[in-house]
Amino acid sequence: MGTTVPKKAGTPGEKAALIRDQVAASEVKYVGDWVDALVRSIEALRVPARDDPALHKVRADLDAASGPAVRDAVARALDTVRKGSLKNQ
């Protein structure tokens, strides 16, 4: 949107119309920005289809990266419990 030069209004009625037009333009921009934000939010929250290949790749990569760390943490926790160093609380 470009910058417009305000018109000069002579009569009080022209001044009121000019102010009303400026307020309306401001409200239109505000509502447009709000709708854009709402659309972006809805698109961001959409759940991908279960058969989406990209989703399966991300899930497989995440499992490959986190699986060993989770297994190691669980093994250490079980060892700690078996050794009795955790007390019942």
C-alpha cells in the first residue's frame, strides 16, 4: 500500500468524511492483518496426513536420533533402582 497525501477539506462535512475514510482504511488494514494471522495459525496447526512421506521421514529420523539416548537413560535408571540408591518417597 502506498502513502497517500491527505486531501484538504474545506467544510466540516468534508472534514468528517475525510476522517471517516481514514478510520475506515485503518480498520480495513487491521482486519486484513488479523485475518492473515488467523490463516497462518490455522495452516500451522493442520495435522499432516498419516500417509505423508515427509512425516514418515521426520518420524524415522527422530526415532533414529533419540532411540539410543532413551534406551540408555532407561537402562541407567533401572540400574539405579536395582542398586537401591533411590528411596521410596
